[in-house]
Amino acid sequence: MKKSKFTDEQIIGMLRENDAGKTVEEVCRAHKVSSHTFYKWRRKFKGMEVHDAKKMRELETENAKLKKLVANLSLDNLVLKDALGKK
């Protein structure tokens, strides 16, 4: 997945500009972002504050680590069952 060149704080700031009265086109033009990207961000960060976005990012990284751990343990379990089954 490609890393965004904008931080969560910057994205939330852009959304706040739109809430303050600027049109989507003005905000997108000022920050050189497509309107599709803006609407995608709005769907993801709708109603969030900066601390909420940081917490969400931490939970996403923790979730990724746990998924990797489960995958490794499942693979080890499968290998052990296969080794025991061949005897």
C-alpha cells in the first residue's frame, strides 16, 4: 500500500477547511489533491479529532502485527500436524 504524503493531522485539517465553508474544489486545488481522494478521506475520517486518528493508526498497526502472528502460528501448526501424520 502506498504511503500518503499527508499526515492524519493534515487530512483532518483539510476536512475542517471544508466544514468551515470552503468548497471541496477549493480545498482540493489548494492542497493539490483529487476530489476522489478528498471524499475517500472524508469517509474514513468523518467526525474524528486528531487524537482519534492517532489512536486508530495505532490500532491498525497492532492489528497488522497480530494478524501476522496468527498466520505464523497457523503455519507452524500445519507443519507440525503434517509431520506427525507422516509417521
